Amino acid sequence: MISTGVIVLAQTYIFKVFEQLFNIRNVMKNLNRAFGHAIEMVEMLDEPHEIIDRTNEIMQVTSGKIEFKDVEFKYIDTSPIFK
């Protein structure tokens, strides 16, 4: 004869097993998504560069300067980070 407690215990164990299977499914789904993103990144990294240096000459800079005018950076709808 099976008591009510045994039935409740068995049912609780079954729910816990299904809960863990559901968690494994979520982990596998996230892992699959991560592998997909990794494959896309490898494809991007394997693309040849657009700029190819075709000279063997060594560039020698004797003088020069870099000047920024009217440059600012800000995120959308925020105050400027720098000007």
C-alpha cells in the first residue's frame, strides 16, 4: 500500500528532475548561441584586410603634429564627455 506522503515525495522528485532537465536545456541553448557567435567572430577575423601595405620601405618621419579642432564625444542624449 502506498501512502499519500510517498506519492507527494515521488511527485516532488519528478518535478525536481524535470526542473533540472529544463535548466540543462537552457544551458545548452546558451552554449549553442555562444558557439554561433564565436563562429561569426572567426569568420570576421579571417576576412582579409582592405588596406594592404605593398611597399618594403621604412617610413621615416622627421617632424609633424596631430591637431584636433572642434572634436567632442557624447553618448546619445547626454552631455559631452569631452570637447
